[in-house]
Amino acid sequence: MTTPPIFGVTGWKNSGKTQLVTALVSALTARGLKVSTVKHAHHAFDVDTPGTDSYRHREAGASEVALVSGRRWALMHELREDDEPPLTDILKRLSPCDLVLIEGYKRESHPKIEARRLGSTKDTPLSDQDPAIQAIAADHPVAETHLPVFDLNDISAIADFICQKTGLKTGT
């Protein structure tokens, strides 16, 4: 199985990463691409609800629980005391698609665009230390960079850039 191209969106907290990823998913799927996403969370999270049967299965000690319905399915894997799996292992578990957009994973080496928003948690540009960052999307003027800079809301231009960088052809 061939691994689809991947492209990331990185940035500090409150920089607009999620807004950018969701807008890109909408724009790229409207162009006929099948897009999957991977979101990195730095904190404990739970996609299950306490008291449900699947939650009770996990709490009882199941290492994986598959929850399946006529509309969707989910596979939850409990790490318990194991280390977080590397991004490459997560990518191998995804179904075939045209593109994987990755939110977060600042320290990984895949190609990325840095989201910047005035008032985000930090002012330190990530692109100064990360050669995998290939462009910047910001809600304010950005000076002193050799990278392409996009308006954070210019989703069409950012989608074009990602398609060009990944070699994807679309209907629009």
C-alpha cells in the first residue's frame, strides 16, 4: 500500500491551527480529494463517554475497543503505560486517501505550514528553527522571512500551495 502525501499545520496554542485544518479539509474535499486528518493532543483526552458500554470495556482493561454503527466506526487504543506511538505508526493505520493533513506534531519532520495569529500564546516563530516549515499563514503582516506568506483566511491559495507541494491534482 502506498502512503499518501502528508502535509502539516503547526503553530503555538491559539494560532488558528484547527480553524485552518478544518477549512482546508472542506476546500480540498470540495476539489474531489479524499482527505484524512491526524490531530496531536498534548493532554489527556477521551473520545468516549463515561457510562457507555465502550467506556466500560476500556475501563475493564480492554487494550482496544472498536465501536461500530451503520454511520461510522471508531477504534480506541489504550496506551496504559506504553509510550505514545510515533506518527509513522498512526499513519499506517489510516485507510487509503489522497492526502493526510496533520495538526500539531511540531517536532516531526514532515512538510508543514505555520499558523500565526496575533495574541497566540507565544510570539516566537517556529519557522526559525524548523526547516520542514515551508510557508506561513498569518492574520497579520509577516516580515523578515524567506518563506511564502499567506493570509490565514486565504484557504484557496493555501490549498493550492499544499496541492502543488504534494503533487496532487484536483478538479479545480
